[in-house]
Amino acid sequence: TGTGKTAAFALPMLDRLTASAPRKKGAIRALILTPTRELALQIGESFEAYGKYLTLRSTVIFGGVGQAPQVAALKKGVDILIACPGRLNDLVGQGLLDLSNIEIFVLDEADRMLDMGFVADIKRLLPLLPKSRQTLFFSATMPADIVALSKSMLTDPVRVEVTPVASAVDAIDQRVYFVEKPEKKKLLVSLLREEDKSVLVFSRTKHGADNISRLLSKSGIRSEAIHGNKSQNHRQRVLTDFKSGKIRVMVATDIAARGIDIRELEIVINYDLPDVPETYVHRIGRTGRAGHFGTALTFCTPDERPLMKDIQRLTGKKLNAETYRA
């Protein structure tokens, strides 16, 4: 995590597209499909940074906001399109997008696409792309459904496999607090009062995230929540304020666990344990990125102990236990 997955496809793509003429003047030449708006915007920022001195134009499209500014950007001409599946299919259906001259197609976070139910959208798009193209397929885990999807999309692919998902980053100090459910709130407030660093707190549910944020605000700790029920503008504002240090604590559901790069984030707190052990690895991977050290604190109630065992089995690491006395 934090080692440049986006750069791994963005830099060669910019290089290739700069070196050759488009198949058709004014056509969209590259499509990057990604599951969440946050990730789409982040990839868009990377392309702007890496391609700053090139003539290639990129734009980002996603749902949850009006389509007019996105359509206006497309009409000006775009070489590289970064998109979420829902809005992309909408604009294709309205005849506002032509994908028939795509030279490079990237499917990012494929397993997350599957979790979020986007596979039908992806399958609907494939016939609209030219047969002659380069396809790049990125996935953190490779369950059977994802292997099947990759086989339907790729021809004689080269498979590149990096450290498996179980390898929880060594740069992260992982600790667990065994705590009774009613004590979680007090523990969170007392830990946050001890620290003045940026902290990302994970809740299992949207309702829980809102409750935690309200509790912290009442305790005089400035925090905001992001999850799927919040508007896109709200989520983007909170993320920007958190990255800039205006907000010290961000409370999130797993929508923020994948792909979001928050530079030098020092502490992640798992207020609730995730149902899927791999999600724990993605969550704590928001800290300890790109050579920095980080801390991951996990609250575990008696009924969450089986989930804790699953996490320790997956990571092959026994977490340091901390005791909390209210």
C-alpha cells in the first residue's frame, strides 16, 4: 500500500499515448474504471500531476452529482477518461460517449467492483470497446468470480502477483484492546485525548459512524463522518479537510478502506471489527504507507473474539494486547 499502484499504470499509459497518434482525432483513448468516487478523483489527481507537462487531457466522471459539468468536459475532448461504472453507463446510454477507439482499458479494484455489484455494468461495457486494445486488470484479492471475470476479459495475460493480502505491513504497530461493548466510547475518547495526531476511525455501519462522530463532537474532539449515505460534496470536503489537517479525526465505513491515500496518516482505530478479515488488512493499510510508520488500534468485545482469531490467522501475527480499565 502506498507504493504507487496508480503510477504503475498511469506512467506507461501517458508514455504510450504521447508516443503515438490517436486512432481517430478527438477520440477517448484510455478508460480507467474504478468502483468509488473517491478513488476516481484520486486517480484523476495522479494523472494531472504525472501528465502536467504533456498535452494529454483527462477527466473524471461519477454519479451522485449533476452530469452537466462532466458532459461539458467530455465535449471539449478527452484522451483519458476515469469513470465509475454507473455514470459511465448512463452517459453511454444517452449517446454522449463513444468508447469504440479505446486503446487502453484499466479495471481497477476488480474485487471491490464485485463486492459492490458492478459486474453486470462491466459486462455491458465490454462489447462497446474495440477488440484490439490493451487491458489491465488490478485486484487485491483473487476469488473464483474475479478469476472468471479476468478470463472473460483478457487474452493470454501476463500475471503479476505481489505480496499476498495477508501480509499486514511490518511498518504498522498493531495493538488490540479487549473491552466490554459499553466501554468502547470511553476508550475512544480517552485515546483521542492522549493524541494530537490525525486519526482514521473505522465503524462497521453508517449509523455507527454518525454516532461515533456525534459522540466525539460532544466530547470536544473535532470529527466528521464519511459513508455511502453522505452526499458526494460532503465526502469530498471532509476528505480534503482531513488531508489538510483541518479535521483531526475522520470516522468512516469501509468505503474509505480501499485505495484512499492519506499521506502520513499515523493512527487507524478499528472501533468495530470488520466481518471479513481481509478488510482489516485494507483498513490498517491506510497508515504505514510508502515507508512511513503507523499504529493500528483495534477494539475487540467478547462477541468479536472469533473475528479477531480470523484476522490473526490470516495475518499470521498475534496482536499486542492492551488492557483498558474504565
